[in-house]
Amino acid sequence: AGEPRVDGSIAVLEDTDADGRMDRRTVFTTDLSAPRGMVLLGSGALALDGADYWFFRDRDGDLVSDEKQKVATDFSEAGSRSQGPNGLFLALDNWIYGAGSTTRLRYYGSGGFARDFTDRRSGRGVAQDEVCRLHHLGEGGVLFAERIASGYRWRNPGYRGTSGAVALPAADSASPVEFRGPASVAGDMLVYRGGLFGGDFNGNAFIAETVSGRIKRIPLPAGSGPPVDLGVLEPEDVLHSTDREFSPLNLAQGGDGALYVAGRHGRGATSGRIWRITPASSTSRGRTTPVGRSLGDLVRDLGHADGWRRDTAQRLIIEKEDPFAARLVREYARGDATPIGRVHALWTLEGLDAVDRNTVLKMLDDPDSRVCSTAIRMAEKFLYPPADEEVTARLLGMAAHPDPSVLLQLVLSLGEAEDPGVESVLQEVIVRSGDRPFVVDAVMSGISGRE
């Protein structure tokens, strides 16, 4: 779009002496113009450059890319690099999302990438909570939470509803959380899923306010159900720097549980800084507890208390393409795994294309709503013709489930079935629970052509 080319690069920073400061820099690649997002995959990284998605691979382990592959180009997005896709994020559902784009990608290791459409999320980044609800910042800095995954809403072109992403708090509460005004321009956001800051911060949203030099925290509602009568979610400052050069742009949770902030060094400067934020009482110097190296260690990490560890373990298990992985993950899921460990185990099996009916049937009885909802979603593969009669009957028998989040997922998943008993069950749900948030949208999304 006539913009000058900017020389961009990806570099690997290392802290070799564990003093909390990066002291080694290795240039991974300089073959970029203006990179605006990156996610680690396999032996390399997927990066956004303008509207192009590039996969850089390091085949010999020297931290320098020696292979470049164009994966996709999002022609639907703005030509301006300041408005194009950014903030790549690998979610719990094994898809890679970005802000400012209707493209999502999936990495299949030696099998390459798959591409699909998704809702366009504005802002600088995408984040998730522990049950894979995506969050992003809308125009003007309004915080949005996705209550119905976009894949369901795209299956009915005649009805999109309004519940894909809702401003927080919910529409039936007070006004949304907003960050407006020239002195308070919102940058990146994340949902913190660690324990370094204590339990009060786990599951909270953090917002980088670029111009005012602030980091704000929003205590999001707990639980896996839709938001109802939340009241006002009051953002509060957790950091307000007096350094005029503190200009936070991007946020990330590190493997040590700390909050990492990247930003420009000075107004309009082309250089940058990375800050590491920890509690004053923390004795950690930035050392990351090693993620399990063996397959067994990685499987156990699926239930780790820290979300970064769980996410990393899930990714590494899938990328290993180990023929024994599915068996170990199933045994873990059916054994003494924590509820959140079972959620990750189910999604890991999905990533391995190894979801089995016995594990699904067992998890459908799980008392934890997060596990039960995830199992319902995994059961969808058994609803397609020729459908599994036992799985279908089990799902149809759950139509009176008392948990709102379980019922919502059940309605969404039943929309994938062609069983003649589904429509009468959905009618019953509408009559009995049509006043619950998003239930009508969930039903309508799955009856395209059968309204």
C-alpha cells in the first residue's frame, strides 16, 4: 500500500547465567519486512509479515532458520501494515488465531498446515481462558469474550446471532469495560493463567495501555458458564510507570510465571525493551522450570497448575508424533488427572486425531462441567454419518442437564448430528431453557436449512 519497507527480524534471546537478564542474542531470521506476530511450532516459528503467514524452520538446531515456507496470505485484510493481522496465538483447540484477520491455521507437523475461516477479532492480540474461550480488545479498547466458538456460528450463513463475542460485562449488566481516550490507548491483552502472583490474579485479564504507560488488571468471572449478572468489572492499575519511555505494546506469560512486557524504547523510537514483572516478594530470577523431556513427563504436565506448562506440554506431545502418545494420554485422562488435566488430555487426543469413544463416554459422566463440556465437543466426531448410536443416545439424554455451560455445549454439538431425534430434543431445550443466555443462538446455528 505504498508504505516503506521496514527491515524486520526474529531473534532468540537467552539468559545464560540465570541473573534475570538476557545476555545472548541469536538472529533467527532477517527475511521479514514488518513482523507483527509469531508462534513457536515444531522446529521453527510461524510469523506474520503484513498479510503473509511464513513458516521458518531450523533443521539443524543452531537457532538460525534455514528453511522458509509461505503458508497463507490473507487477501481480505487491509494493505496497511498498521492495520493488518497481528498477534498470533496457539489456542487450546489446536488452532492458531490472530487479531485483525478472518484466517485461522492449524499445524500438522510433517503434514503441513490447514486453513479455515474464523471471526475477525480486532485489537492487538488474542488470549484464552482455561476452557478455550477467546478474548480480544474491540475498537476503542472494549474487552470482548467469545461465548460461542466461531466455527459453530459460521455453519449457518443465514443466522449469525449476536453471541459470538460479547462485551464484558454481559449485555444484561452495566456498561462494557472500556479504555477510551488519547491518554489511554489499549495495546495487547492476555489472560493470566499462572500462580506466581497468587490465586487472585489467576484467570484475570491484563491490558497494556500504550500511551499512558500502564498495565491494568480486570478480574474476570470464574467458572465455565456464560456470564450472567456480572455487575461492573472494574479495571485497576497493577503498574503505572513514571518512566516516560515506558510504552508497553505486547504482553506474554513466561514459563517462570512472570508477566513479560515488550514495548518501544522512547516515543517513535525504532528500538525496544522487554520488561519482566514479578511480585515484590518473588525470589525467581527468570529461570523456567524445564518442561518434561520424556513423553511420560509431558503427559503429566497436562495437569500442571501453570497454564503455560499445560499449553506447552500439549503442543509438544502433538508435535512429537509419537505412536505411543495416544495410549499414554488416554490412560492419564481416565486415571487420576485433575479436571483441567483431563480437559487438556481430551484436546491433546483431538490434536493427535485419536479421540476414542470409550474415553468420550467416560468423560461425559464427569462431574466437572469443564471436562463434561469438552467431552461433548469431542463426541461430535461420532455424530457424523454413520453415527454411533450409543454416543448419540447419551447426548440426547443430557438435554435436561442443569449446568448452563454443559447445556450450551450440548446444543452446539447436537447441531452437528443428523439423527431424527435431535430436532425434538432441541425444541424441548428451547421451551425449557430458551431464556438462558445464548441458547437460542446455539440452536439456530446448527439447523441451517431445517429452520
